[in-house]
Amino acid sequence: MTIATIARIETWAYRVPLSQTVETSFGIMRDRPAVFVRIEDDQGVFGWGEIFANWPAAGAEHRARLVLEDIAQLLLGENARRPEAAFQELTRKTHIRALQCGEFGPFAQAIAGIDGALWDLCARAEGKSLRGFLNDNAPDIIPAYASGIDCRKEEAVVDAARHDGHVAFKLKVGFDDQDADHVARHAAGLGPGETLYLDANQAWSADLASEFLTDIEGIPVGWLEEPIPADAPEQSWLDLRERSKILLAGGENIVGLDAFRSAIQSGIFGFIQPDVAKWGGVSGCCRVGQMTVAAGLTYCPHFLGGGIGLLASANLLAAVGGGGRLEVDINSNKLRDAFSIPSLQNGMMALSTAPGLGVETLPEAIDRYKTFHSEVSV
Ligand SMILES: [Mg+2]
């Protein structure tokens, strides 16, 4: 049998201006960017991946070019059906270049998107959904939760998410000393069977995080995500874990299999949240998810970007299992919604059974937001 080889790599960057900005404790998103990558082999089979581009604000076009100008030549002509080997090779071969420019994040993110595209390609070649390709027994229906809710907003925002079929809601906190009051207000509005999660986006010192935990004592909270910086001393994280019954969550800012393994073994976290577009792609995040579940913790993919990455996260969660929920951003994002993302019912999302991620072409509706498109081929 002939080996299918990588024949063509294309990237796109997009930006959609926002009428309502999206605020986190560390910055304001004034537009919604996304970077998509398409890889095609010499037999005409193709796959789609997404590369993290939310931060820095100017990063999307840089990453789209990085794939074509620094990485593509390492891929063209290589075996298209061995994504995990390609992930290892690319990580190894770009290491010195990433060291030289100090841009470990952009390289890791570009490789994550490439990895996702190769897995999609392989699943499509077999005529299977990505989750079915990863795991024959993967379910078609997964639990999800509403994310990206600014705690300062009115209860109407949670109501709208509830109306869209959500039963679990994640509030962004870490803004000011009113955070706990806002959390109490939203908690009081929850119905039976509904869950509240909190995400501080690394806003606090250990002392401020501890104060916050005191302030919300008695309020039922499913998890507290990144109360302190991901690189804070392990002892600070362990102290917070000891300090409260509320389980801690993190992972979107952890890079590398070894770092995830230590996080899983540390006893700090109840929930591990790798991002398929930031580090690891499908290869790395699937392994992290499996290690998480094997250790008795819950795998919940982090994702706050466009449609391709969300569909990859959904398929990963279905393939890995373990009862975690898919992160679904409730803020307006045309670069996500144009991809016909399945709606929710009673907190559950029914996924498409089409091959791969179920994406054939980029939706025409997003064309006017394109800021970069180019390709390289053999
Ligand atoms: Mg987060």
C-alpha cells in the first residue's frame, strides 16, 4: 500500500469586531480572532485544525504565518497518517527555533492546530467521526456547560444560557472586592440540579484567593478555576486546596505531558482542563484526558475560540469520557457559530456523526472577516 503524504498546508486568520467587548480579569478582548489550518494529503483527503489566537491581541496573523513560514517545510512530503509521530517530530525539530526566539507558546499552539488537522484527516480517511476514530465506544451525546459569563452581569445572562439548554454556568471572577457578592447573587438564582463554576483567570495572590474562599463559604460551587497564577509555587496551590472544600480546576496554562502528569499527581486539582488549540492538539490532550480519568479526576476540555476547536474539544471529551463537561462560551462569536455547533438540551449536546469533525469547508458567512490566507504545497 502506498503511503499518503502531506501535500498542501493552508492557514487562515480572522477577526470579528465586537459591539460588546469580552472582559477577563487580565484583559479585554476587543475583537474575536481565530486561526484555522487545513492539511491535505496526496490522495485528496483533508483535515481541519484550530490554533489558539485569543492572546496576545495581535497574535492571530502571526500564528497563521508561523505555520507556513517556519513549520510547513518540516511537514510537506511526510506521512499524513501518523499524527502522534508528527507531533513528536515537530516538537523536537522546532525546539531550538522556539528557544532562539523565546516563542514557545506560538510554536506549541501552531503544532497543536496542525496535530488536530492531521487527526481530522485520519478520521475522515476511515469515514469515522474523530471520537469514533479515537474510541469505538465513544458516545454521540456529551454534557456541556455555559462559560464566559462575567459575574458582574445581570441574572438575565444566565437566564439566556438556561434558555439555550444549559444547566451549568461558569462565572468569570477576579475583578474587584464585589466578586463574592455577585457570586452569591447568581447562586441564589440557580434552580434544582443546576451548577455554578467560577474562573478567576489567575487574578489573585494566595492571600486574596484565600479571602475570596472565606467570602463565598457556604455557597455551593462546582469548582474554582485558576484562583492564582498557573506558575505560583505548588505549596500556594496546595494550601488553597486544603483551605476549602471547593475543588480546584486548571490546565489551560499548563504546557507539556510531564507538567500535566505532575499536576494530576499533585493532589491539587479535581478538574484538569487542557486546551486542544494551545498545547498538545488531539495527541497530547487525549493522553492528558486519559491520565486524568485514570487518576480518578475529571477531564473538562478548556476552549474559548472558534468552531473547529470547539468541535475537536467535543469529540475529545466524548472519546476520553469520565463525566466531564464541554466548555461552551456564551459570548457572541461568529467564528464559532457559523460552524453549525449543535444546540443543547438539558445540558447535553448531541454531536454530528459525519466523518472527522464534520467540517467540509469554511463557512462563507465568515469570509468578510478574513485578515490572512495563504498556503504552501509540494
Ligand atoms: Mg479559564
